[in-house]
Amino acid sequence: MNELSAMILSLLAGVVLGIMFFAGLWWTIQKGVCTRNPATLFGGSLLLRTAIALAGFYFVSHGDWRKLLACLFGFSFARVWITRFTRGALEEPAQIVQAGGR
């Protein structure tokens, strides 16, 4: 495999890892509001998402700093994309239910 295709694949792997990480974060925030024990959900989600991302970076890079850098660029791109994608959901007015039915 030539070097350019290896860099492109590393970039795409970074995008996939970033989408998984930040979509998982968004899902955790959505579910964490309604759960009885949010600390367990948030802590478990953080550990799982971080472990997956770090393992992905390790296996994609194969010890090559250029592949790792390409993967990190893809991860950062996914962060920007997910932020823009979920921003529409945040701009909708939130319906807050007050205690006591007021």
C-alpha cells in the first residue's frame, strides 16, 4: 500500500473514531438527564469512549507518527461535524417540567 492511501485510510479511521466518540457523548448527555444515577452513566461512558478512541489510535498508527497525526486530524474533523450536526437540536427551545406541576 502506498503512503498516500495509508494516510487517507488513517484520516478516515480518525473520522470514524471521532464520530463514535462524540456521538456517544451526545447520546450520554441525552440519556443522562433522565437516569436515576447519572454519575455511573457518565463515568462509564467516558471510560468506554476513551478506551475505544485510544485503542483505535494505537492500532491505526502502527507506530508511525504521520498516521497518528492523520488520525487525529480526522478525529478533530468529526468533532466539528458532530457539533454542527447536533447544534440544531440544541437551538430548539427546551421544555422544562417544573416540580409540583406549575
